Amino acid sequence: MLLGSEKAGKSILGLQLAFSLSSGTPFLGKYLVCQPTPVMYVQTEGKESEMVDRMQRMRQEVPVDQTRFSRIFQHFLPIDDPKTNKDFIAKVKELEAIPKVIILDSLYTAMSGDLNENQPVRRFIVLASEIIKQLDTTLIIIHHETKELWEAGRMVDKGDRSSYGSVFFRAWVSHILYLRKHRDKSRTLTCDTQRSGHVLEKEELTLIEPTPLFFQLKSKQVHAPATAKVLHFLGKAGEAGLTREALVEKTELALPTIEEAIHKLAEDGLISRSQGRPVVYKKCDT
């Protein structure tokens, strides 16, 4: 289960995981994928156009193998309904590459019963387990946490125990990845509930956006997000380089931000500039 209060952040992280699995690319640049794996992303809330836009921006940084990546968009897909469950399994079995991992985004729009009532939750677990069994797949569920709880002016940090709904959800899943957003917009990813082996260390993340769109480990981030983005596009430009104006267009950053990033990168010896006009910046070979 991928848990957290921030809707967009969980979806972006889930999509990045799907891309990494399909292409065999290390997740977050650190966690190895043994081999490229067929994966399906099931979107049951939000706008499909928003997801397509995210995919287009993300693939500029995170490779995706389209032959191993499939996607379903359907507002409200109650897999706790026997007929819906059976139809879903049949539809997936028709695919050329049966997904070994299915990411369900999100729980509350994939269940017709009350998330707080134990009996409907038991029914969901039984039918979700049927999907896992019949498709021989791993199911990753994106879920929301309860509202923040404050005591004596401080927020109570309950970690992955803050998942919304019946405690049966927490008892059923093997792992809970908990994504928490901080006031400075950084994120922390933890996995305190790990019942079938160690899968993740505590990681500090930064969301690089808008283009490319992906989460990056803070430990691998030498520069601030804006500076990292400028360096990324200069690297893609190669020997041709880019002008300030071209960087503004490609990064969608303001000119003063571009100039600050250029100054920092030049100071660190990571980029060079041409002598003529217009001034073109290039990433130095390292």
C-alpha cells in the first residue's frame, strides 16, 4: 500500500514506480529492478488528461517500456463487486503482457462498501485477493490517510497508522509505503510496516516539476530543483547548447531563476559559455 495525505504526490510516485518497473530502471535511481516487468496502472479518480500529461512530462526523465506498460481509466471501479471483479480479471487476461504488478489509484474509488465498516472491507480483501491469485500479480493500492490530528499546538505523527478506514486494511497488506509532505514541499518516504522482507529505507525526496516530472532523492541532488532542471536540459542539448531564452522556454522557469542557476553552475565549473552572441551555455564533460 502507498499511503499519504497528498493526492498528487502519491499518484506521481506510483506512476514513477510503474515506469521504472516496465523499463527495468532503478526506482528513484537507487532501488534496483531485477528485470523489466509488465505493469498496469489503474486510475479510478481524477482526470485522464491529467494523467496523460504527467506521463508525457515524466518520460523525459524516467524511461518507460510501452510494451510492458498498460493503463486503465475508469471513474469508480468497485472491485469488491463480484461482477466488476470478474470482468476486470477477464479484461486483464486479454492483454498480450499480463501485468505482474497492478497499481490501483485509489482505494476509495475502487470499493463500493464503507471503508470504515469491517464487513465490507473483508469483502474487498477477499475479492482483491482473487485478482492477485488469478492473475499471479502484486497489487499496490494507493490510499489516503485520516485528517491531521493536533494536540497542544503540535501535529501528532501517527505514521502509517494514520490510514483511513478499517484496521483490516493495515492487517492485510504486506508493506505500507508512507509519503509525507513537509511545509518546505520536500517529502519523506518511509516503510515501517514490512512483513515480507526489507524493501525500503527512509528516504528524503524532492519533486522536480513541472517538466521533467519525477521524484529525486535528496542525497543525489547536488543542486536546488531549479538549478538541477537547467543542468538537465543543458545536458540534453549537448554540443549545441542553449541560450537563456531557450532555457526559459524549455524549463518553464522565470528568467531571473535561470540566471541564478547559470551563475551557480558556472561557479561550480559544470557549464561553459560561448564568447560570441548570442551567448550559448553548454554542460561541461565530467
